[in-house]
Amino acid sequence: MLELGQETEDLHRALGRYAAESGVNVLVGVRGLARFMVEEAVRAGMVGDSVHFFENVAEAGDFARGLLREGDVALFKGSRGVAMERALERVLA
């Protein structure tokens, strides 16, 4: 979502609200503007232990690896500028 220009903060916040309202179990934000998504999810009612923010992609991947179990469904969404694939690589390691 880095590529969205001046709408990016509002769209990150909208995504955080959507996650909270739709019953997402765990939300992880990684670096920069994802902080707005996490802040808004908490503001919209997600409890603190189900919402996490990491500045480091590897730490986010390690967290997800420790959390996910066989049969879980996870969505990894990230801009190329954040290199989210590194988190996914750590989960699959």
C-alpha cells in the first residue's frame, strides 16, 4: 500500500477497522504506515494481544512461525518496499 500516495494513511486505517469488524483473529503490521492499520484495529475493538506491530520483517516472520499451526489460514500482504516475502520465508523455514 506504499504505492497509494496521499490516500495511504486513510486506507491503512480503513483496513484496520475492517479487520476488527470482520473478526480477524490476529493482525500483524510490519514497518512504517502499517502502524496506522494496527492503531485503528485497536481503536475499533481488537484486543491488544491479537494485534501486533513489528519494525523488523524477520521478527514478524518469527512471530508468525511461532503462532501458526497446521490447518491455520494466514494472509501475508505487504508492499515490495517492505520485503514481506522475507517474513513468509521465515515462517516456512
